[in-house]
Amino acid sequence: GLTLVAGSVKNGIWSKNGGDMTVGGSLLLSIVISGVFSVFYAAALVRKTGGHVDVGRHALFFFIRISLLSFVCLLVLGYLTRKRREAQEKKYLD
């Protein structure tokens, strides 16, 4: 999932104007994607443990960790993409 999002952000698919994503856009995207995967994680825990574990707590911690990780990855990818684009523009201006 993160690979798909990373590739899409790198290619500029997620932004409306084909430019850089904002911090708010990165945060929203990471929360949405993390929420989807947290639901799958909770369902897998229920199936695996038979409901003998506090699934809500584990799913919440999973959601928080994966949200932070994906948010940081999106910010880093946005920064690297912006730097690469600036280098390409500079190269062709000279």
C-alpha cells in the first residue's frame, strides 16, 4: 500500500494541479490509507485470536504508528521530488 502511495506521490498523481502536495494533503492521505489498513489489521486479529485480545487497542496503536510512518514518508518523498524537479529545471535553464 505504501509503495503504491509513494509511487503516486512521486508522479504527482495525488495533487490536483500536478504540483507539490501540501502538508495537510499528506496528513489526510496518510490518515485515510492508515485507517483502511487498520481495519484489515483488526479483522485479521479477530480471525487469528478468536476475539480473546483487546483488538481495538491493538488496532488503534497500529493506526497511530502507521499514520506517523506514512506521513513522514510522504513528506520526505515530497521533499525529494521537489528537489529533483528543481534540479531538472535548473539543468535545462542553463
